[in-house]
Amino acid sequence: MRFSVRQRSACYRGWFAVDAYEIRHDRFDGGTMEVRRELLERGNSVGVLLYDPACDSVLLLEQFRIGPAARGEHPWLVEIVAGMIDDGETAEESARREALEEAGYLPQELHPLGAPRWYPSPGACSEQITLFMAEVDSGKPQRDRLGVADEGEDIRRRWVSRSEAMAMVADGRINSALPIMALLLAFGKGVA
């Protein structure tokens, strides 16, 4: 199966970029079709599940998210450390920087969770996410100030037991894809 980009044009440039693509691609029935698709371009990102094995707990963060707010839902989501990979940065460097900025912990060892990179929403976005788990000592944060002020971050952190975090996934208190995926990959039964 093949495809070609017939035309690409910029629709919006701001915090993110949106481009329009005119695509021609093969069909499963042997024909071809032409479609227009808009693509949100935001770069690639990382997620880090911080875990303290001594107390079998994970660090969860809460911060305001515009997506749920726009839907009229509770906008303070329970999440894990996550952020964009800066230009010239590796996924590992980004993971350590984001863990320190958002959570106050600087992990030394990062353990990949799942595939090296995966698409969170490939129907509309080119972003790929790299997911890690890192062990830290919950009683020894490297800093207390959380978030980056000029990025408009206001973050609350809390340690919860692994069993409570898994219960939060099961009952919907955690309803954001990245922490759900991280917790299931790290601790879910039967998940490779």
C-alpha cells in the first residue's frame, strides 16, 4: 500500500502547529482515494512513572488541563510526570529534566515501559511518546518547587500506594491515557 502527499499547508502556528494535508492513498479494495486531513504537530514527548519500591508507592501529579475544561468536566487530572522533548534532547534527558521540574525528583535509572515510541492519537497528531518507570526515594525530593512558572504550570504531587493507584485506574479517578498506560504496563497482570 502506498500514499503520497499532494499538498501541505500551514493552518495555524501558536503553542502548537496545525497543518492541512491533501493525501492520495491506496484503498484496501485495490483503488485509490484522496482525502484532506488536518494534523496537530506538537513534537515528541516523554512520560515517567516514579516508583518508590521501599513503600510500594507511585507519585501522582494533579494539574489543570484545558481538554476536560472545554468539555465542562473537572479539569484537574491525575497524571504522571510528562513533557515535551526539547530540540537536541534525548528522551532520557527529557525524562530526567521533566521529573525534576514537575515532581522534584531526579531519577538516575530509567526503565522503558512498552514500545520505544507510540502514538497517543494518530488520527490527528504526529506526536510519539516514550514511556519510562524510574525508582526514587519518596522521602528525598531534590526540590520542593514544582512546575515551570513561565510555562504556566501549577502542580500538586502525592504519593499513593501501588494498589490505590491501580484502583484509581479501575474506578476512573485516573482518566488520562498516559498514567493509565504506564500503570498497566508497570503493574498490570498479563501485560507484557
